[in-house]
Amino acid sequence: MPRRTETTEKAKAHAQDLAGKVKDTVTAEASARAESLKDSAAQEAESAAHAADAAADAFPDQSVQHQVLSRIADNMEAVAGQVRSADLTSMSRKVSDFARENPLLFVGSAALAGFAAARFLSARNTGAAQSASFGADPWDIDPSPLHGTSVDTSGHTSALARMNGGRDA
């Protein structure tokens, strides 16, 4: 009987050793993947910053569009830097603390971020096809879907036409 207890103890020790090795391997793999995702997120933020900067250059320097897009580019560049230098453990802890303290805001922000990411990825995948169907000016309004409404030369439907269901009085 003492032999059986000794074998059981050896098996237990071996199982604990294996479990420790598996845990270390899984932890290392998860850290490597998290680092990879962090780098990808930083690169995407940098790409968005470059895109916003390029879009800003399409407008005159003093225009509102140029100023807004330049600010977005600067903020995205700052986000990229923060993501790249962030410690994953502290970042995870901060997100968890925020989620516990503000659950509704966290869920709403997560949903908004999800919608924005989905839209961004969708636009990125179909960007070439869609860009051919739009005019060169992204701020230009196409009045053709307004069927029968009066449109002034700036491309805006007149208030009178909107009040009369598309008919000018």
C-alpha cells in the first residue's frame, strides 16, 4: 500500500508541474497576442491620423473642415503613442475600474466604439468601390434624392420647399 501512495504523490506532483507549464505557456502566448493587437491598434490609429491629415490638406488652411480634421489627426497620433507605450496590465486594470464605476457609460462607449469600428472597417473594405460613386467634394450635397424639391445653387433645399412637402409656393 505504501507503494501506491508514493505513485499517487508522484503523479500529483507531475500533474501540478504540467499544469504550471501549461499556465506559463498560455500566459506567454496571451501576452504575445495582446502585444500584437496593441501594435495593430497603434498602427490603425496612426493610419487614421494620416488619413485625417491628408483629408485636412484637401481644404484651405483656415477652413473649419481643415481645422477639425487637423485636430482629429493630432488626437489620433496622440492615441497611437499612448497605445504603443501602454502597459497592458495597468491598461486592463484602468478599464476594469472604469467599467465598475460607470457601467452604463462603459457599455454605451463600447457599443459606440463597436459601431465606429464596424463602419470604419466596412468603409475601408469597400472604399475603392464607393469612392468612384461620390464626387470629389465630401461636403457636396446631392439634391437628386429629394425628388421634386426646390434646391438653391448652394445645393440646400429651401425651407419653403421642405415645409410644403417638396413644392415651392
